Amino acid sequence: MIEQSKPKLLRKTIKAGELMNQVMSDYFYGVNEAATTGKQKVAWCTSVGPAELLRALGFAVHFPENHGALLGATRMATDLIPGANAIGYSPDICSYLTADIGAYLKGVTPLAKAYPGIQSVPKPDVLVYSTNQCRDVQDWFGWYSRELGIPSIGIKSPRNLNEVGAAPIEDVSQQIQALVPPLEAISGNKLDLDRLRETVALSKECTELWKQVLETAKAIPAPLTFFDGTIHMGPAVVLRGTQVAVDYYKVLLAELQQNVRDGAGAVEGEKVRLYWDGMPVWGRLRQHSEHFLQLRTNVVASTYCSSWIFPAFDEKDPFRSMAQAYLELFIVRSDEYKEQYMKRMIEEFRIDGIIYHDAKTCPNNSNSRYGLPKRLETATGVPSLVLSGDLNDLRCISDEQTKTNIEAFIEQIEEGK
């Protein structure tokens, strides 16, 4: 356990964070201006939806899942979820969905406090989803479609894929192409294939840089933590397909690579290296980060932050490569694939233990329910801990139990060493 007499360790600051804050500010103000002035049509898009197509057609793009995460991180979500429950949405479904709808019903947003002049999320002209993550996103956008009288269109993705073969790629590619005519009609722009190719190329460059950023944590000590990653992935989520995101990750990568050369770790005296599977607990991000820091433990890798690595993007074949990229997403894959993937991560990042976050309202991103932890531990000898919680609903979390379980787990790992 932590000895209270020891001096408190301080987190290492990532200097590029100031630039990221400006990048995100410019993004939010830009989409808000598009919505309020009518300079651009606004599309809402799921986080792993066809953002490249929307940008190529001239839409300003808003991501409700990003807004849901902000509601969680600002700890507004728990008070807003009951509003969605009251109109018939179960407390057991996605708490991004229920928090976001609850915020709409109450007329509040964390953007208003962070960015003076923004009063609400941008009103959409169209809602575009992909069910590669879960069915909840389709229902989420369906509610806004009925509420606002705005079309909701999207892609119904196959799931539980072991191999991403030609048939599912062709299926999703055709579905993406089928979105073009209605999106052209709404945007008032004809799709320029050269512009789409350029957007896909920028997404590819962004994803390659983000992969290199995350892989700096293979170093010992690692210059990056999972908790840093959940913040710095912002541009990869909301700005992929733009030069802005590419330029930002070049700056971040250069800083982290220099820290590796200097032997400057994110966690002072790093002793234990963990892998985090599943969603973060947004309302406890700082608390969890500080707790692991004091234990001289670095969560160096995760399935969540790696969800914005899309190596399949190819500007020479934009539609098929977008389909393949979004089908190769970890959450879409079979347990057999996930087990092999995590074995590679354990080896490459030299992982001492795995934490599985069993999020009550996100079963699709919780991989601890069907025997995977036990199979992986048997195959690798790497111990694991399952934490019960949620991404947004803090009523599902016991802070004291989480703290105790983590400390006991780290003790177990250290004794095993």
C-alpha cells in the first residue's frame, strides 16, 4: 500500500498540451460559427463514422461521443442521465447517449463554460452514424432525428469479425458510397474525388503519427500514460482528415521522442507497467492518474486510445480503404482476434498486468465478461484485475473499492517480480 509519509510525486507536464488546447478551441469555435452563421452545413458523426466523406463534401463535423466524454470528464453526466431515463431510455444503455440527451433536454453543455460565446452544441443539418461500435449510436441519432426533424443516415456494420475479408469490405464500401447522393443534396456540393482522396491521405498521415505517439510508451520509462492519451487523442477524433491534426501530432511526437532520448518518464521511478482495456472512467480521469502515479505505476497502453489507428486508409482507393479501416477497429473484432492482439501488446509494451474496465453501460467496450481475462492470463502468465464502473455514470463506481483493489493488484505484481 502507499506509505502516506512519502513525498507526493508530481505528474510530468506535456508541453504540447498548450497547443492542443488551442487546436481544440479553434475546432469548437469553428463548428459553432458554421452552425450559427450558416457558412457551412453541419453534420453530426459517430466517432468512427465516415468523417472523411463529410469533410470532403464541405460539412463542419460535430462528434456527439466527444461531447458525451466532455460531459463525463466535467462530472455533469451523472446529474443529466436521469433526464433521458425519464423519457424512456434505460439506465443500462450507453451513458454517453443518456448524458447527451439529458444535456439537450436541460439546455446545458460543458462547452459553454470552457469556450465563452458558445451557448449550445451546433445544430445539425444531417446525422451520420456507423454501427461498427454498437447499435446505441443509431438509436441516439434516431432520437435527435425525430426531435429536430433532421435526416439520420448511416452504415450498418458487420461485427465480431475474425478476419476482415473482401465481402464485408465490399458491403461497407457500397454503404458509404450510397451516402453520397443524400449528402450532396444536403450540403449543396458535388463530391470531388480528388478532395476525398486528399482527406483520406490526411487521415492516414494523422493515424500514422498517432500510432507513433502511442508507441513511444514502449520505452522504459515511458514518456506517456494512458491518461495522457485519452486527452491528446482529441485531434485524432474530431480533426482527422485535416492538416491541423497532422501538424499537431508532429509537434507532440517530437516532444515525446526527445523525452525518450532524455530518459524522462511520465511516471517518476516507474516500477510497474499496465495495460488498460475498455473505456476510461471520464469523471475519475485525474483521480486515477494520480493514484497510479503515487504507486509508481504507468498505464502505458490501451485498446481505447489505439482505436484511432487506421492503417488501411489508402487515398488511391478511398471508399474501400475507409470501409476496411473502420472494419478493422478493435471493438468490431472477434474475441479470438482480441486475444491475439492483446498478446502482441503485452509483449511489445512489456506489460506487467492488465486492468479490464467493466463499464456497466458499455458492454461492447467491456471485454471481461466472456472469459477473455482468464484465457489471456493462462496463455501469458500476466495477471489481471477487473474494475467495475462506467464511462460516465459515477453512481456505478465505488471509489474506495477501486482504490483498494488497484493497490492490492500492484502489490501482487511487485511480489511476483
